[in-house]
Amino acid sequence: MSKGIAHYQVGETFDDFLLITSANKSIASNGKPFLALLLRDRTGEIDARLWGAKKEDETLFKKGVLVKVSGEISQFRNKPQLKIQHIRQALEEDGREVKQFVEEAPVSVEWLEDQIKEFMFEMTNANLQRLTRYFVKEYNEELFTYPAATRNHHNYVSGLAHHVVTMLRLAREIGGIYPEVNKDLLYAGIIVHDLGKIRELSDPDSPEYTIEGRLLGHISIMVEEIQHAASELHIEGEEVMALKHLVLSHHGKGEWGSPKPPYIREAEILHQIDMLDSRIQMMNTSLQKTKPGSFTERIYPLEQRSFYKPLFEME
Amino acid sequence: MSKGIAHYQVGETFDDFLLITSANKSIASNGKPFLALLLRDRTGEIDARLWGAKKEDETLFKKGVLVKVSGEISQFRNKPQLKIQHIRQALEEDGREVKQFVEEAPVSVEWLEDQIKEFMFEMTNANLQRLTRYFVKEYNEELFTYPAATRNHHNYVSGLAHHVVTMLRLAREIGGIYPEVNKDLLYAGIIVHDLGKIRELSDPDSPEYTIEGRLLGHISIMVEEIQHAASELHIEGEEVMALKHLVLSHHGKGEWGSPKPPYIREAEILHQIDMLDSRIQMMNTSLQKTKPGSFTERIYPLEQRSFYKPLFEME
Amino acid sequence: MSKGIAHYQVGETFDDFLLITSANKSIASNGKPFLALLLRDRTGEIDARLWGAKKEDETLFKKGVLVKVSGEISQFRNKPQLKIQHIRQALEEDGREVKQFVEEAPVSVEWLEDQIKEFMFEMTNANLQRLTRYFVKEYNEELFTYPAATRNHHNYVSGLAHHVVTMLRLAREIGGIYPEVNKDLLYAGIIVHDLGKIRELSDPDSPEYTIEGRLLGHISIMVEEIQHAASELHIEGEEVMALKHLVLSHHGKGEWGSPKPPYIREAEILHQIDMLDSRIQMMNTSLQKTKPGSFTERIYPLEQRSFYKPLFEME
Amino acid sequence: MSKGIAHYQVGETFDDFLLITSANKSIASNGKPFLALLLRDRTGEIDARLWGAKKEDETLFKKGVLVKVSGEISQFRNKPQLKIQHIRQALEEDGREVKQFVEEAPVSVEWLEDQIKEFMFEMTNANLQRLTRYFVKEYNEELFTYPAATRNHHNYVSGLAHHVVTMLRLAREIGGIYPEVNKDLLYAGIIVHDLGKIRELSDPDSPEYTIEGRLLGHISIMVEEIQHAASELHIEGEEVMALKHLVLSHHGKGEWGSPKPPYIREAEILHQIDMLDSRIQMMNTSLQKTKPGSFTERIYPLEQRSFYKPLFEME
Amino acid sequence: MSKGIAHYQVGETFDDFLLITSANKSIASNGKPFLALLLRDRTGEIDARLWGAKKEDETLFKKGVLVKVSGEISQFRNKPQLKIQHIRQALEEDGREVKQFVEEAPVSVEWLEDQIKEFMFEMTNANLQRLTRYFVKEYNEELFTYPAATRNHHNYVSGLAHHVVTMLRLAREIGGIYPEVNKDLLYAGIIVHDLGKIRELSDPDSPEYTIEGRLLGHISIMVEEIQHAASELHIEGEEVMALKHLVLSHHGKGEWGSPKPPYIREAEILHQIDMLDSRIQMMNTSLQKTKPGSFTERIYPLEQRSFYKPLFEME
Amino acid sequence: MSKGIAHYQVGETFDDFLLITSANKSIASNGKPFLALLLRDRTGEIDARLWGAKKEDETLFKKGVLVKVSGEISQFRNKPQLKIQHIRQALEEDGREVKQFVEEAPVSVEWLEDQIKEFMFEMTNANLQRLTRYFVKEYNEELFTYPAATRNHHNYVSGLAHHVVTMLRLAREIGGIYPEVNKDLLYAGIIVHDLGKIRELSDPDSPEYTIEGRLLGHISIMVEEIQHAASELHIEGEEVMALKHLVLSHHGKGEWGSPKPPYIREAEILHQIDMLDSRIQMMNTSLQKTKPGSFTERIYPLEQRSFYKPLFEME
């Protein structure tokens, strides 16, 4: 098996299996038609072009299909691109499965489930614990398959749960340092804050925004759901309002999509550690592909900055 | 009866009945205590100070109490202020009632009710009509007593309904000009867009923000309520989502409290005519108190501008 | 006759007459030369490329020429593009005229003229009426041929007058709701506010910015013209200054080109309904080309938003 | 004669003649009335309060009156304030004149006149020279009496001419360094750029904004005047448009009141040296009152900065 | 001993010892002089006014003096104020010491020293460890006495070390979650990032900005010092540059005083946890003084927000 | 010899020597490989493409190599591009030297050296003079070879010294007008303000940002160097701090890279004339290539404006 598409340099020849994650018929600026493919294995993605594609090629090479490809890695607009020489659908006898080509969280689903259970077990406020348990049960499958975002950070299978668990670990540490922080409220907020993405996005594997997602957004969707859950569970009291507020304000300010900024301590902390974890993830992903002594590509959500990897990281 | 507090000039002596709308014990920068009152009649409000107030005065002169006051109108920090010489509670034999001292919409409640009924009658989409009717019924009393805002514009009894009717009239004209506009959706959005204020504010007479109002805001409150109403009425279909979106986006952008900007034509129009009507109202209120050939005071929500009243307005 | 260029889908074959609205010799990134044409009929525009164009083609296929074209509709950078197979100049015997290919206001010039006359007739302030009449007479031809903008909204023959009349209708409604609004000043402001565009733009058919337009702008040009007209007509009094102010401030703020923000009530209203009408127009133009259940392309002057066309628009 | 009001320290006793530049009846937060005066001599201004002022005091102590005052210099809200013990109108036998109490440019009017003549003499483009000469003649008196601004910088008699001459000197140096700069256009622009202030402000001595000034602004006023002058002088050609553009754009951007940013090289230079000269003036005024080793008060138009006066300025 | 000044309500009478932290002669808006004192004990601060203060009072009641005070707690401009009835200097026989009246970190200096030693011990990169040790030794006394800021957060004795240790604990947790993070660089950056404040501020007890602090800022001061330390220790290599960069960029962006934004992963993390810890501290300080069911005062560095303390915090 | 590459029009044929300033292997959107060259002579630069380049071509045609090229000037994305027909390395017998192809300051190095000496001679403050002399000596070679920027302005050999001398001339004029300005401090600040670029950039001929330059920036680098120089020269006193501040603040505000805005008068002036000179330079460069009656290309650092060259510039 090859070393993984992420580790090929420009000029090298690739010859192995890949999964098609998107396929579009296109036309070059000189009028020549081609099939633009996005191909991936577990290590990463690459753009590819199949020149002179025929009608039947469009039927064969669609999103979700496993293919055997060979070609040269070239450079196009500062990004690597695979110029396809040969391509064919994977056959049964090749013995490949889609799930081998999909990126996963660097930890197991079981561990994530255990972690979340453990944190819920630490909670003592009955209202918050019941609300949290309701949602973990309701969305049990999605929580452990959805990514945390369509791109940028934690954009892999069970990325959502991975993001939640990392935030919970930071929250526990903060609670250790500052005992006045209400860990129950903070844990509950962390666990549910992004669950609205399950309705905002179409599906866990190649998620796209739904119409509801674009018109209402995951924040408003989730606030509604908390109200619904509270009614179902006959929970009253400020915990319901507080939890809605944590979800509502977790983007931090109006320009970023929160109709109210954080007005409760735990809401502010939730916003800060959400940002902290997603930023570390994005930097790690880019730095991993960067040699010591050089800069990463620009990372858009980090104000388009490039990050330097020091030489002393080498040893 | 006097000419109304709004029409007194600095230097004149006032002697008539007024309603206390707020009362606070305070202390001057030189250490002297006083009772700071906000007094009103149907024409407007004035700040007043009762120097050397005693313990029992605090009990007598509270929010909601009618009083007979005399004193001189002076100027303090560019605003008129009444320096109280005599003050006493109104007696039964004085024959005054609180409702005589409260500002009302310049049109009658009956007319507003008729208007809203008429516009609802024009609607043809059953889902939207039923949702709208649900809320007009549910909040019938509040809709015709609440102000549209705690201050700035339509801040008088039934100001909310008055604002809604004005917007509906503009919407009808726009519908006449542009037949492609969906009047049903636009009417429904106008009627419900600010109903969340009924939970955001404490009461119609001297409204203050509730805790729920500060933490969730009238927009999120109303989105929840639409979801609840749709469930109750067993309405499904995009009308529910579209109506939620109109409410959600009616402040126009994130900085102004909308988690999503308008993404439906009627949502954009709703936002525009909401702004148009509130702005005209604010200018009218200030210009009414201004002599031709001079400028109004600064109007804060209008980017702190002063407006000029031309001399040819005189005739 | 074909169904109109705006209604062709990618993959279809086009074969009909079109008008060339711009023509540029260009070179592809691979060095191959082509003629980039912008072609239109009454329903809309399409980009087209003539590959391998010769010297004489440049002479034949110029801006303003009617052509018969056939070719396939393909997709290039998210926009439809016509790949030309055959092209020839239209012959006399084809019986086509340029004016058949130019978009016009959806109402007749006569109706627009009548409307404007009627609104001027409603005015009672002699100074404002005379100033307005002066300009309608002076620019009678241009007012009913110029577009209101080079692109984005009302960018068709007599778009300027159409925009003015729509705004006048909204102004009349506002005047009905709020009698304190000075309709004379508002009508006068609406009629003249954009007349400076006649000097800012080169011509009504394929308008480009003039040097004077770029260096001074239509706002400053028109303020000068009002001063000139007032001298000619020996009009003095605040109406002249007020009308200048309405023109000066109609973009609303400094960042948008107004040296002063609106400081007169009618100036603020003028700005608001200018924005309202242009925004509705832009949304309508894009939504017309969009199927229910999907989003429009991004509309740049509307903060790059895409608008959703609900499914219940279908019936 | 005293050392000048600007040089008194808190705690010192003042006893000398001063000019009243504004007088307002006011009321303290404890209800006690006083007369708030702004008093000045050639060195600067001070706020003063006359406690327990009677009706007749309001008649005696008005803007423009010379008075003999004694009292103590105290500190109020971080600014010195004169607490008046005795005050009387100056008598004829006191032998004081208003002009002795008004700040003047640090250079003579004659020198300013000579300088401007000399610079005009250097000009070679006939159109620009004639336009400039027209305005210098038209506004000869005002140019040499008006301040350049109501406050902040060059806010003294003939401050306008002083500002113009300083800018001309910088322009000459720039022309020496960069021969491609069009000195004629730059000189003409500098001389006329602020002349609109003569109509924007009420009078040279205690200037206030006129209504026209607030609604149109000195920029639009002056553009009109250039058009008028060009007609009078029968000048055509791009010089007229270019000069208008220099005036129009001299505030640099929309937010600062220019409907167009500089689009001609000399317009950009004019904007830059206008800013440079006004900023140096403001810093000088504040630093003059500051001891080495300390910071000036905050200067508002300089982004509220305080400036440090180094110790080595001492020698 | 009393319950501590922070726990008094408006209307209560205070009678106990306090420390004067600032004293200024002032004058009320009605002209009456008073001595404005800021008084404190270990629980907090209160403004106080001594009306009718004499010359000798100014000598007796200065910054740093312990006094016995009695008086009533009143309300002035939304803040509590002590109206002094009696005041005298503390006598030897009263047995009070200044250090009993000064706020301290909620943890001991010894514990902070141990913690910092322990974290340094964890470091493995020799260059970074030596640089860090150099500064901890150099500034040993100041590190454990200076506050982290003059106000807002960690503004108490040894607040600087407390802030550092909290950040180190968060850094260790992050390092546990993300092994690719360079803990040595992050620890070193955390320990030295604010040491420049030692030169930026005058002294640990009542710190004011030095001239050097205002003109250069603690960031530039510290970058210089790292260069100096590296020369002294003969350390070369990218660690020096990286550490400078962490200090340089720790305010996150230009507007907040960093000449470069974070361009190294650990610099970004340092900035984020600096913000996280200071924000939690500020919220805690305000919430501590707030009753469940109500909002804190506005916290300026947190975008002027007020925070709600939920009722369920009560138990 | 040809007329210089800057003076060729699209459509003309070029055949002369040029210097390669950058060379990159690339691939067109249709997959065809080419060598992208940037070629220059003393008059300017042009992009060029060598289609079908072979392996050996990459070795022959590298940065720094002189070549003889022929080809046609075409237009690509609004910029001229040379389509190479023939290309060969220059031979010894061609008699060309690299330095003939590099742009230089329009004045001689000797004159620049004399000027700087003369200005230093005018200084009277010993500390500032010694510090300045130290750096002029230390960086004597680089000061007279480095550009002032990698692009935009003064981006030619000895552009740094040219920029400095122009600023010094403006400073002398300002000093003549305003005697209170400290010319010593201003001269010293001007001379050293950009010397940090020598370490920020790799080399004078084809400068690129160094890692240190990207992570620390020329401002922080230079502040360190002033500290170092002061230690070497045993200079103490506020001049050192003031000079650091001038360097630190010369970008004017945080967003532009200065950790402190100017807080000393001469720092503000330095910032203003730095901006003035660089802006004039950029406009001149673009206007030089523009015909009277037309606009320049957009100049990015000047807020993307295009500048108009008036027709009366023609004579």
C-alpha cells in the first residue's frame, strides 16, 4: 500500500486506490472539458483532473466511488494536483472498503463515549444532568459520527464528540483552578452547544448545509430543541434559560452569529475554550504538513495567518 | 388645566397634577440628599427634584402615584428640570385618573384592531393565516397595550399595534407596486415580528427588561413560540421555517442582534420598513418640539444626528 | 423565435439572434487567442467566446452589432458561457432591430411621464415646483432613457424614471400615513436626486463613467445644477438649500459618498426609500431566475447574500 | 499687567482684566444658580463661575464685554476654573480694548498678504492663476481675518491665511524635490480649499456654524463657488474640474466629509499637508503649556493622545 | 473587627480602621471644597469624602496612612460612597499594620514559588530553560510582589505570579491533550510574557505607568531584555527569536499593542490562555459581589457587559 | 538598443537583452507546462512565459541570468505579458552587465552620502548625533544599497537612502516654519527609522523577508539595536528612549504595526512625512506610465485608487 496521498511531493508518481469525495464536469479557460475530482484516503485529500473525460466517465466516477488511479503530482495555483493517467473503478477482488479511506478521530468512539459518560456522571444538578442525558440519548448516533465542522477543524468522523471531550477536559481543569465556576452548567453547555449542527448539516460523511441550516442556523435550532426537551421532561427553573443562553451566545458576538453575547460566566468560558480548541486543531493540522524552518499555508479562519514551525522542533 | 408639561419653557412656573413614573433617593455631589422624580402627563415627561426629602416622602411619592406639584422650570445639563416647591398626593376629590396622564397612540385601539383584522383577511395562504391568527388571539390584550419599544419610538400605550399597522400599510403599497412580493408572508412577518417583546419586557406601562429578555432576547423567544404554535396547530411546511426566518433576521445584521441576515425577499423588506417606520416616528417626535429655523436635540438611535426644521414649514 | 437567452440551461444548444454589448480580444492562460463577447437579448445576457478569431472577426463583431449565433451553453467559473460554433452578422432580410434586444422598463414611457406630471401637479410650494419643473424640462429626454445605474438595479432603458416613479408612490403612501411629512420637498428631492447621473454617465445605452463623473460624482454635479437653476429662475429662500441638502445626503453617509448625512426629515426618508426600492429591484431580478426551493446567486450590493425562494412560491 | 491667564497655577489669585467670550446662566446639581463665563486674554482662556448671580449680572456680563475680575484659580474636573470673588465691567478710564485680548497669528497680516501674492506670482497656468486671483480678491478681507477652524488649530484671527501660507511653503519644498508635481494646481488648491468656511461660519471673531454650513458644508459651498467663478471669468478646460476635485477631496475620505477621495496627485498632496500642518499646530499649542518631563492633556482630534515633552527640551 | 468594607450595604454605618490608598483635594460643582479619599481593607475599596477639610487634614490624611473612620454608606453615581463623620490617624496602640489592609493572592507566595520551580523543572530544552531561569532569578522579588495589571484582573500583591501559575496549569493540560504542542516554549513564554510590566509600572503597591512604560510599553521592554539575557548567557539559536516572538505577539493583534500577531502555535496558545485567565478573574471578582438573581456592574474590558448570576448558584 | 521594456505597447515585437529576476516552473489550467519568468531592464519589468520548456531550460534560465529574448507583447489579465519565441543566455561577447539592468535612485550615491553627512552636521545634541553616526557607520554599505521597500515605493538600489534624504529635506523645511520642533530628534529618527529593514530583508537586489523579519519585524529589530548601540557608546538619558519611541511608533498605529502610536511631537511628524514621501513616490511611478487624459492602474497601498492625469499636464 502507498504511503498515503498527503505525503506525496510534486513530481512523484502516484498509483493506488482513492475515494472520490466530489466530482464535477468542468471546462478549462481554453475550452477543453475535464472532470474535476476530489480524491482522498485516510491521510488527506488531493485535487485531480481527468482530461478528455467522456459521457460514460461521468457515470463511472462519482462521489462515493472507490477508484484505482495513477498519475503525476503537479502544482497548480500553489496547491498539489494529480494529473490522472489511468483510472478505473475498484473491483470487489481489490478488497477495499470505503471506511478505510475516511479520516477518523485520533481516538476511538468507545473512549469518547466513556469520557462523555464520565463527565455527565460528575454533574450534580439534576435539571442540567437530565437535559444533557436527554440529548446524548436522542442524538447518540449522530454525536459520535458527525464532524464538528464541514471544514477547518475536527472535520472527520466523530469530530463532534472529539471536540466536545477536549473542551470538557479543559473545563475540568478550569473548574479545578477556579472552584466558583459552575461545572454542571459548563459541562452541559459544552455537550449540547453544537448539537444543532446535526440538523444544520445534511449528513456526517460529506456534509452540506441544509436549507433550514442556512435560514435558521444551528444556534437557533438548538435553542428550540432545549425548550422542547424541557417541556418533555417537565423541567422548569433557570437552568433551562441558562442552558439556552449558553448555546445562544457561544459564538461570542453578533458578527459571529450569536444574537446575544455571553452574559453568564460559564457562557463566556464556553466561548473561549471552543475557540481555543478549534484554533489549536487548525494549527496542528497545518503544521503537521510543514517542515521545520518553514511556514504553513495561510489558515483562513485564523485571520489568514501562516505559522512558523521552528527548527528546534526537529529533534 | 395646564397646557401640558411638554409646553413649558425654562423660567415658567408650573402648578398642576402629574404622574410619578419613577422615584429614586439620591445624593448631590455636595452630599445633600434629594428625591429624583420622573413626572409625566399626556404631553410628555420632566425630571424633577425634591430637595430635603424626608423618610415619609419616600413612602408617599412612589412610581404610579398621582401628585399635585408646583415649582419652577429650570435648566440642568441642557434639559429642563422642575425644582419642586410644593408637592402632595392627589386626593380622591381632585378627580384625576392615571389613564389621563399616559400617552396613547394617536389612533384608537378599535381602529387598530379593525386594521389588523382586515389585513389578516387579505391573506390567502392558510398556514400563514392560521399562525398569525393564533398569535393575535394569544396576545390580543398585550398587542394592543404594549409599546413597540421602551423608548425612542412608539413608546406609548398600544404603540406596538400602531407600529404594526403602519408597516402593514407600507407593505400593501409595496405589494401593489411589486406583485411578485409575497404579501401573505410579509403580513404574517410584520404582525408577529415584535411579539417576543411581550416576554422581553415586564409590563406595558413602565416596561423594563426581564431577565429572560436580557439573556435570550425577543427574537429567540419568538422563534421558539412560532415552533410551539406550529406544533399546536399541526402545521408543517416551509411557511413555518420562513416565518421563523423573518422574525430571526428582522434586525438586519449580526451586530444588531439577528443571528442570520435576511435571506428571503420578504425578510429584507420587513427589515427595511421596520427601520423606515421607526425612524420617521423618532424624527416626528423630536421635530414636533422644535421651532422652524432650528435643529432638534440629538437623536441617539439616528446616529446622534440633529434634524433641521426648515423655515418654510412655518406656514 | 427562441425562448430568450436567460432561459437556457447548461448543455442546451442555442441558435438565434443576439446583440453584442461588448467585445474584447483576449488570450487564454495557455496562450490561445479568442474574442470575448457579451451578448444579449431582451431577457438577459450571456458571456461567449469565439475561439481562433481572426483579424477580420474583430472588425465584424463589435459592440452594437446584431449577430446570428449558434453554439452550446457550458459552465465556466460558476456562470453559463456560450461556446460559439457559428456566428454571422444579421442581414437586412433577417428583419431584426437593435431595440428588440434591449431591456426596457416593465412600464411604458408614456405612463412614466404621466405619473411624474401628476406628482408634480400635487405639489403646492411654488419654489419647489418650479425648480422641479425646470429639471424635468431640461432633462426630459434623458430622464426617460437613462438607466438608474450602470448595473445592479433599474439598469435598463428609462430605468431612471421608473425608479423615480416607484419612489414617488412610496412617498405618497408615507405622506398619507404621516401628514407632518413635507410631500413637496420629498417629491422634489426624489425627482431630481439622481439627475446628476446624466453627466456622470456617458450615454443611456451602454453607460460608462465620464471623467467628470469619476472626479466629482453625480451628487456634487447636481448640487451645482440646482444652484444654477435657482439663479436662472431667481428663486431664493430655504427651499433651494433644502433641496441641495436632499441631493447631497441621499447616499446616507460619508462612506457611501454623501458629504453630509441626512439632517432634514425628508432627506432621511428619501435615503431610506431609495435604498428600499433599489434592494427590492435587485432581489426581484435574481429571484426571477431562481427555481423555488433554491437560492439565488450572490448579490454583491446586498452584502453578497444569496436569497432563498420558498417552495410555497410555486403554486 | 498680569502674566496672562494661561500661566496661572491652581491655588494662585488672579486680579486683572479679561474678555468674556461666552456667558450662560446655569444651575448646579444642588440647585444653586450661577453664571458660567468663559474668559480670555491674549494668552488663553479659563472657565469661571459667578455664584449667586442676579438678574442684572446677566445684563452686565455678556459675550464681548471686558471685565475686571479677581478670584482664586481652583481645579474642577481636571481643568482650571476661576472662582470669581469680584467682577465689574471695564471702564473707559481703564484704557483696555477688545483687540488686546484676542489671539492673533504669530505673523503679521501684511507678511501673509505678501506671501500669498508671491506664491500666486509663481503660478504660470493662466486659468488657475485667474481663478485663484478671483477668490483672493473676492474674499480678501475674510481670508485675512477668519480662523482656519472654530477650535483645535489655527483658531485665531487670520488663522486661515496663516494655515494657507504654511501649506504653500511645504508645497514649494515638495515641488523642489519632485519636479513632476504641478505646483500651479497645488498652490491654487491650497489657497482656495478652505474658503468655503467663510460661509460655513458666522463671523471671524466668535465663529459658529451657519445653517447653510451645517446642511451643505464648506466643501460643497466652495465647489459651487468655483463653478460660479469659472462662468464669470469664462474659463473652460480641465483646470476648473481639477480645482473642484482638489476642494472636494481635501478631507481625504468619505468618513471625513469628502464625497470623493483624492484621485489627482496634487489632491492627495493637498490632503496630506493639510493634515500635517494642522497636526503640528495642535501639538505645538498643547506642548507650549506643558513642562519638560510631563505629558500634555489629551488632544481630541489627534485620536485623544497625550504627548510627552522630553526633558532634553529643557535647555 | 468589622465584616470588611466590601460587605457593607448602602444605609449602614461603618466604624473601623481603613488604609488610605489615594487622597486628593477637590471642589464640588457648587464650589464647596472636600478631601476625596480612596480607602481600603483586605476585602475591597470605597470612595469617601471628607467635607470641610482643613489645611492640616491634607497633611494628616495621605496615601499610605492608616485611619479610624466612621460614617454612613451612601450611594453616589451608582457606586457606594462613605460620607465621613469622624476620622483620625491610627495610633500605635491600635495595633494595626498596613499589610493587614492590602489584598493578596488567594494562594501563598511559597506555593507560587514552588509551582514555578516545578514547571521550570519539567522543561527539557536547555536554551529555553536557561533563559527562563535567568529572568526568574533576575526578577525574583518583583515577580512575587507585582500585580499582573494596575486594575481589572490580578491587581493584588503577587498577582503577576498567580496569573503565571494559572496559565501554566492550563498549558500543562493542553500539552496533555495535544502532545505536539511544545511545552518548553509555551512554559517559557508564559513565565516571561509580562515581566516587562516591572519596568512599565512604578512599584508593586500603588503602581502607576512610568514614562518608559508609556512610550515603549512592556512588550518592547521585554523583547530588549530577552536579547540582553541571550547575549549574557551566550545563547544562540531560534529559541531566542521564538521567545521574543511569543512576548511580542501575546496581545494577539496590532490594535491591542502587538506589533506582530502570533505566527507560532505556542504564541497563539499563550495569547488565548492569557485572555481566558484574565477574563475568568474579572468575572469572578464582579460576581462575588453580586447576589444570585441579579446582574454585575458593567465590566469595561469585557466589552462593558454585565453578567448574570443564576438563582441556582444560591445553594 | 531598444527603447526599454516599460515603453512597449501590446502588439509590438520585442527583441533585446533582459535580466531574469525570477523563474518558476508552472502548469497552465489545461495542464500544459511552462516556465514563468519575470524579466527586467532599467526601465521596468514584464511577465513572460516560455511554453514547452524542457528540463535543461530550467537550468539555463534562472534568477540573475542575462538573456536575449524575442517575442510578442500580449495582454493577460489586464497586464502586458511577453510570449517568448526565442531565448538564449547572453554571451560574453554581447558585452552586457547585470548592473545595466537594475533600477537605481534618480540621484547618485555620492550626493546621498553628502546630504546625510550634511544633515548630521547640523545636529547639536551630542547623544543623538553620536547614536546616528554609529548607525550610519555600522550600516554604511547597506544604507546606500538597500531599497526602502520590497515593492510599492523606493524599491530600487539605494532607495532607502533616497527616501531618508527626501524626508530630511521636508523636515528641514518644517523646522524652518516651526522653530519649536526638535530638529535633532527628528533628523536622528528619520535616518534610523527603517534601518531594521536591513535585517528584515534578505539582500538589496532581490529582497525577500527573512524569518526574523516575519516574526519580529524591522521595528522591533531596530529598537533592540538602538539599545545595543547606546550600551556600546555608554549613552544614557532620555534621548535613547525618545529615539526608540520614534522608531517604535513610526507606522502610526497598532493596525499598521506600531506597538505604540506617536506620543512625541517629532514621532508624529516622522510618521506623517514618511507617509507623505512614500505616497508621492507611488503616485509618480504610476503617473509616469500614464497618458494625460487617463487614469493610472489601481495603486494598492493607496486604498486601491486610480489617479487621473489631467490633460493640461500635456504641455
